[in-house]
Amino acid sequence: MKAADLSDHRIATRAAWAPLLFQAAKTARDLGLLTALVDGPKTPAEVSAKTKCSLYAARVLLEGCEVLELVKLEPNDRFSLTAAGELVRTDEMTRVNMNFTHDVCYQGAFYLRESLEQGKPAGLHHTFGAQWPTIYPALTHLPEPAKTSWFAFDHFYSDPVFRLAIAAIANSGAKTVLDVGGNTGRFAVQAAKSLKVTVLDFAEQLSVARENARQAGVELSTHPIDLLDHSQPFPRPFDAVWMSQLVDCFPEADIVGLMKRARSALAPNGRLFVNEPLVDRQPQDVARFNVQATSLYFSCMANGTSRMYHSRELIDCARAAELRFIEERRVGAWHTLLVFGL
Ligand SMILES: C[S@@+](CC[C@H](N)C(=O)[O-])C[C@H]1O[C@@H](n2cnc3c(N)ncnc32)[C@H](O)[C@@H]1O
């Protein structure tokens, strides 16, 4: 290893102060400090006047954002907005990630070590209640803004995939689909326009899915289930079983159990479609950063046992479930569709 230089100290120092700087960036976004710089560089006093923040608040937030390179210090104590600062202000992915980190994960992240040592979501227990075995039965009971930020995060990543996935499922000749972990029915409502769809999830999620289907004027079958109870078979038979952003909610032993139940639910020429943002299939480092950071949410908030997976790991789980890997295809910016058959 080479001797650390100043740039290495910079990286280490960012890690050391990351939680405080995160709060500075989010507060500067929410209080309008970044927006105050859109029409040109300003002093802390000018930003204070424009935002109704105290001069003290404007200065500490601007200097915190300068460390993060969201703003740049110009001559005469003026701060300008950088292109990265503009992303924090306006980019949808950054907004969704920041709100999710803040509203769902931030307080629970303090218990990451406890979560990992116990293999339990200690952050969830300390933050949202010790009665929940995982975050999933808690979803519709989360306090605001955690609930809105959780669903916005989930939908932001999976929504763009659905149209392409429905086409892939229809092209396989499928007429019937079992949507495992279908959540509030965002995929199912779209798919039900051309396919016969049955959704499996917790009863609370399914009642939201049924209401969404009613509003969209489509028919859905719903089947409440605890997916972790592997003694409960899936209904059958289906031409396609769809698992979207689902297997990352489970450790590998449970994924194998879910895939075995999916195999039993397939008609003879049926296919299992697994849609995931795989660690090793991301188009660039920012996308991979998002995926690997999301694993830490699973550790401290979701269940203490799952994570984002590499393609090989899921193909191995499917093999253990006696499913045959058929193909993979890219869907949307971050996701891969893994297709398996009997
Ligand atoms: C990350 S969401 C994915 C939702 C959707 N498929 C998508 O692509 O956006 C995972 C879903 O699995 C459900 N789920 C997780 N664990 C479950 C369990 N033990 N029993 C029933 N449903 C579960 C959750 O309620 C949630 O709706």
C-alpha cells in the first residue's frame, strides 16, 4: 500500500464526517439555501436575507456544503452553486435517495453494528418499533415522512422497468402471472391490462393494491401470505412468476425456498422472471454506489439478513431450487431480468 497523501486524507475525512455533512446538505436543500444561489454567488448575509435563515445558520450550512463541493467559495466571501449542488437541488434520483436515507434509515443507521452482530434489523426496532420482525409488515404503518419516502424510493427504481418487463413476459407466451411481493400493485395494475394477474403480499399491502386496481378499472386476484413461511405453497398454475425487487429482501436460504415455491407454481412451460438491480450489472460507478449503499438499509432497517446480490449468487440460488437459467436481459437503467425455466 502506498503512503497516504492529502487526497487519501480527504477521502477518509469525508467518511469520518459523513453523517453531519449529509444533514448539512439536506438542510441546505430544504431551507432553500442552494436555491438562493441559483441566480449567482452570494455572501452568507445575502443568503440569510433570501432564505430567512439566521446569518449563523447560513454560514455553517454553506461552509458544510463547501466541504461537500455542493457550493464553491468565490472571492469576497461569496458562495456559488456547483453542478453537484444543482443535482442535490433538482435531480430526482438524488432527492429520492436523500429522503429515503433521512426519513427511513438515518436514525436506525446508528444501530448498524448491533444489527449486524444480531442478524436483526436493530435500527428498525429502535426507530419504528420492536414489534416488527422486518420492515415489510410495518410498511403501511410507518409514520410520515418515512412511509412516503420508502414508497417513493421503491417506486422510483422499479416503475421504469414495468412496461419492458410486461412486454418480455407477454413475449414468452404467458397469459397468467403470479406477482410475488407485488406491494401496492403498481406492476400488477399495468400488467392486468393484458394478463391475468394474482398478487401475493401481506394483507395490508394487498388492500392498497385492490383499491389501486379498482381506481384503474382492472381486475386483480390477491392472496395474502407471509412469504417467510415456506410451508405455505403458492397458488398454481401460472405461465409466469414475477419477483421484482423481492429477492433482495431475503437471505439466500429464503431465496432458495421462495424459488422452490415459484417452481411448484409454474405451468409446464412456465418461466420465473427475477428483476433485480444486481451489484455486478450496473452501468457505472454511481449506479453501483447506490446499489451497494442500499444493502446497508437492508442490514439496519429492513431485516438484518439480506442485501443486493450479484448475478452469480441468484443463478446459484435458482440452481439450488432446481430451476434452469435461460437468459438475462437489461431492463431500464439499473435492472436485470433473470429468466428461469423448469
Ligand atoms: C421492495 S418491495 C418490492 C415491491 C415490488 N415488487 C416492486 O418491484 O416495486 C418488496 C415487497 O415484498 C413484500 N414482502 C417482503 N417480505 C414479505 C413477507 N415475509 N411476506 C409477504 N410479503 C413480503 C413487501 O411487503 C413488499 O411489498
